[in-house]
Amino acid sequence: MAEENKTTTESGGVIPPDAQRKFESSKTHARKAAEDLKSAAGVMADDLKSAAGAMAEEYRGKAEQVWGDARDRARTLQEDSEQYVRENPTKAVFTALGIGFVLGLIFRR
């Protein structure tokens, strides 16, 4: 009768019931630990995802601000140069000719 509760292995060996219970307990514990790790990893992934989204929004806002500032500066520069050319047309033409001549010499070589 004591032999009825014992489990046998494939090679014919006998596994004591106490060892079988410890094995099942360890298996259950390992499954529980794996589930806990999986849920903790999910929580951490969600936290990282939300933090990355917040950082992306922050950098997007900064980039939009810098783009707006650059666009305003370019517009101001264009308006100032148009005003200068209207006030000094002769200087502007000779300056453009001089720059064109120098660039022509540089690119000719």
C-alpha cells in the first residue's frame, strides 16, 4: 500500500511523495514569481512609455518655439534688407556685383 502513493520515473526509479510535493510547490512558486515579474515589467513599461511621451511633447514644444523664433528672425532680416536696398539702391547694386565677382573667381578655379 505504501507503494501506491509513490511516483515512478521513466527510468523506473521511485520518487518519494515528499519530494513530489516539494517539486510541485517549487513549480507553483516559480510560476507565481514569473507572473509577478511579468506584471512588474508591464507596469515599468507603462511608466517608461508615459515618461517618454511626456518628454517627446516637451521637446516638440521647444522645437516649435525655436522654429517660430527662426522664422521670425528670417522675416525680420528679409524686411530689413529690403528696406536697406530701397534706401541705398546704388550701394546694394555695387555690393551685389562685388560679391558676384568674388564668387565667380572662387568657383572658376
